[in-house]
Amino acid sequence: MLGTTITLAFRAIMRHKLRSFLTTLGIIIGVAAVVTMVTLGNGATAAVREQISSLGANILQLRPGQGFGRGGGGPRPPNFKPQDVTAIENQLTGVRAVAPQAQTSATAIYEGSNWSTTVNGTTAAFFEAQQWKLDSGRLFMPEEEEAGKAVCIIGNTVRQNLFRNIDPVGKQFRIKGVSCQVIGVLTTRGQGGFQDQDDTVVMPIKFVQRRFTGDRDISMILVAVDDAYETSAVQASLEQLMRERRKIKEGDQDNFNVFDTKQISDTLTGTTTILTQIVAAVAAISLLVGGIGIMNIMLVSVTERTREIGIRLAIGAVASEVLMQFLVEAIVLSCLGGLIGLFLALIASIAIAPLMQVPFIFDVRVNLIAFLFSAAIGVVFGYFPARRAAALNPIDALRHE
Amino acid sequence: MPTDPIISLRGVTKVYGSGPTAFQALKGVDLDIARGDFVAVMGPSGSGKSTTMNILGCLDVPSAGSFLFKGHHVETLDRDQRALLRRKYLGFVFQGFNLLSRTTALENVELPLLYRGEDRKTRQEQGMAALDKVGLKPWWDHTPAELSGGQQQRVAIARAIVTQPDVLLADEPTGNLDSERSVEIMELLTDLNKNSGITVLMVTHEPEMAAFARTIVTFKDGLVEGIRKGEGN
Ligand SMILES: Nc1ncnc2c1ncn2[C@@H]1O[C@H](COP(=O)(O)OP(=O)(O)OP(=O)(O)O)[C@@H](O)[C@H]1O
Ligand SMILES: [Mg+2]
């Protein structure tokens, strides 16, 4: 019986192709919009998470100031000193590596090429903390770090722009008027927190301090937490230690801040998730409007096809069969619309994802929910017109012109 | 000729509307239709012929009186039970053909079989057989718009007889056709009556068409005025 009804529904739909298409347009657009938005949103979330996790897992970043934007005016909070690094190494438990950083921007010159980049003064712990491997060459020797030798390890972006096809290891180049020898090249890391991590020249911190910044200040300290320890516990004791060392009174605000990379990741992905949900909700409203469109056309269709209904009833269709016919017609229409919508969403997502530089992630659940939702729209908005058709009196229906 | 009545009306009345606008279309109709008969129903416009046909066709119920079909009381049945009765035992032909538009002749003829739950193969076989009976087998894939009035009416007859009903009801089946096409339809109905054993009831205004029937019932003012033998045999 159901097979028969579905056959009838398909016949009726195919008999009025244009009308059927226009009826389902609302569903098609609604489903396509919702699924595209959610798919791209998921891709964006994944992209953000990917970028941030490339900064390194379980790393605490210690910076002067009260966090992003450094609230209020007042004097600039002091940078850290080498003694702070030693204190963290010696007094904190659960720490795998501690790397001080002093940064400056600089232009590197090699033969005809020049490239402006960031010089990162640090120690070998920097690579250990971030678990960042070398592609070729070697790390700093302890005596090179101690003496602040003019040696450097370069990121892949710098290698490409400065040395092109030449193997840079062992080559000398000039940076901020100083000659420097390349001893290693880092593996590619890609985008991390909205900047190219590979665009860097890493040098011993003592060299950077002596030749470039002119003081012994440290602008950031990376603290890598041992996997066996809770990051939050280590963060708490790090904050306590720094309050003591920077002599901050009870009740006063910290003049430094500690970022947990995982926490940043969670915050950012949370934001993109909320955005995705809002956009999806707006798109879902268009789905609802699409459902009302189906009801509208089905109601018109019932009036237009009154004679047909009369013929069916006269031939011996019972009311429930007419009801089923119209209901199934509405459901088939909305399901077809849903399928077309899913297909369009697939094409749109595959096309747009690369433009947004986010990965395309096919989410089975979202597609399934959107499809079931469009079927449900067929049931809900098809029921009222169907019941109206089934309640018609056969004689009146036959006489209808 | 068999005399066992397949249809029996007793004191059937029909009132349309209610209150001051109420109109009594049938005022107590008594009528027996013998199994296998070919009956022509005649009478002036508004005399209640279509009203009676609708009741006989189980499309409508009498306001009072009894309607026995094959010995069963129909006036007590509900909507769906009457629909099942129509599906099983009755075939309809209307003045306006009433075919589904944009639907092929075969699909139109198959429709009652669909509601009976027949499978695709049976539907096609029986549908084609019915079309063959009315001489339209070669036109099976034409839609009503591609058929003449006479052909459309023959498709409608094929649809009415595809389920091999006991009774075929036709309300002015030749009302929209010229006399040549009308005679063809009457010959078809006569053939179905004689060779397929279908009881035929037909409303007509034309004495030439009524001449094909074996029994002629005349209505006047919502009552049966007279019953006489026709020229058919
Ligand atoms: N649905 C209805 N509501 C109100 N009155 C009706 C309805 N159907 C028929 N009538 C009235 O009942 C009377 C009988 O109508 P009916 O259709 O049975 O006549 P008829 O004999 O078939 O006439 P005709 O030869 O013109 O077809 C007419 O006066 C008509 O106006
Ligand atoms: Mg009439």
C-alpha cells in the first residue's frame, strides 16, 4: 500500500515538475544554507584548533603586563630577568623545559636577497619546549649559548626567501649589520595563532641581548609542562612564584600574565562554535519558511486538484488513502528538496572551504539531521492540506470546476 | 432474463440543505434493479436522476428509506465502508469523462487497480485488457488532451470496468458526444452488459440512447413515474 502511495506521489510530482521545483526551493535553499554554514563553521573551528595546537601542547607563555592589551595606563611593567628563568627551573615542579625569549625584528641579507623577519633570542630549551625538530644542521652548543656566538637556526620561510635552492647550513649572512652563520634549519610548522611560525631566525639569547636589544631583559618565557603534571596546577605555582619575585602585594593585580595555549585554543574554538550556531540558527529559520512554502503550495494544490480527489474517491479510494497520498507527496517533495540541498551544500562547501583557508570536513551528523528535519517539515506542513483533501465530499469534489 | 434484484430502493428520500432553504430532491423512491439488466433512467431536468445515481453509487446516502445492495443495507454504512463497496462492486462513468489530466490512458485505467493493491504486472495486463475491450489498445500511452471526446469516454468506461464490477453506473455518458460517437458508446455498453454480465444503469435525455436499454425508468419530481420495457434485448 505504501509503495502504491509513493508511486502515486512520484507521478503527481513528475506531472508538475516546475511547480514541484518551486515548492521545494525553500527547503533546498534552507538545507543548503544550514549544512554549508555548519560544515564551513566546523572547518573554521578545526583550522583554529589546528593552528593553536601547532604552537605546542601544554605550554605556558609568561609575559609582562595584564594580558591582551595591558589594561590601563601607568608605567610599563618590567620585563623578566635571567634570574627569573633560573628560579623557575629550580623552584617549580612539573616543568619539562624553560626557554627565555628576547625578540626583535630585523632584515636579513644574503647575496642579492633580503628578507625582513623576526629574530628570536633564546636557548636550546626553546626547541625542546615546543618539540620542534631540525630539518638539517644542529642545535646551539652550550658554549655557543654561554658566549653568545653569532650562530643561528632559521625557519623554513626564511630559508626559502633568503637562500632559495642553496643549502644554507654553514653559510654566512648579514642581519642588522652583523654577520651570522647558519647552523640549522627547522622543520616546517605552518600558521600558528595567525602568524607564520616558520618566518623566524633563532639565535642565542645572549647574542640578541648584547648586539640588538642592548639590555638583559627577557620579553617572554616559555614553560613546557611535564605530561605527568596538571597544567593548571603548574600555572598556579608559576603565578605564585612570579608574584613573590616581582614583589606584588596581597590584593594587588598581577603585572604579568600566563597563557595556557590549550586555554586559548578552547576560547577561540568556543567562539567559532557559537558563531557557527548563530548562523545555522538564522539558516534554520529559512528552512521553516521553506516548510510554510510547501504547505502553501500543497493547499493550492488541493484546491486545484479537487476534481482529481473526487475521481479518486469515486473510484473507491478511502479517506486515509487520499490523506496518505497528499502527505507522502509533501514528504517526498521535502525529502527531494533536502537531498538537493545536501548536494548543493556539498558542492558549496568544497568550493568555499579553500577560499576561506579552512579544511572541508564532511559531517555525517549534520547532513543526517538536516535531511530528517526536511522530512519532518514535509510531515508537519503536509498534514494540514492532506487532511483537507481527505475530508472532501466526493460528489462536491467531482462537480468542482 | 434473471429477476433477482441486485439493487432495491424503498421509500428513499433525499433532502438537500436544512431549515427554510431545505429542498427535497427525492420524495420516496421505490425501485428494484434486476441483476444483469440494462436500465435507462429518463426524466426532466431536476427530477432527481443524478441524485438517485449518486445514492446507488454509494457516493451519497439517502435522508430516509432503505437501500439494499446485494441484500446488504448501505444506508447504515460509513464513508470508508461505502468507499470499499465502490471499489469492489461498482464502476462509474460520468458525463464529463473525469479522467486525470496529464496522465496516460493506461494509468487512468489502472487507477482502481492501484487502490485494490494489485501489483504492477497485474495492473498492466488488466488495464491493457480493458483498453482492448473498448478498442483503445493502440492509444494506451495518450493523455486525455491527445484523445477525442468519444475516446476519452471509452477510456472512462475502461476504467469503470477494469475491476470487473457487478454494476456500471453512467450519468449521461453520451451527454457531451455527437450521435455517431454516442451510438458507439451505447454499443459498447450493450456488449459489456451482454457478454460480461455487468448490470448497467444509465441516465440519458435522448430516447435514441434509451432505446438500447432493456428497461426504461422515468423520474418526475423526485419520484419514479413509470417503468417500461425498452427495445434492447
Ligand atoms: N448538492 C445539492 N444541493 C442542493 N440542491 C441540490 C443539490 N444537488 C441537486 N440538487 C437539487 O436537487 C434536484 C434534483 O437534482 P438532480 O441533479 O438529481 O437532477 P437531474 O434529474 O439529474 O437533472 P439533470 O437532468 O438536469 O441532470 C434539483 O432541483 C437540484 O437543484
Ligand atoms: Mg443529472
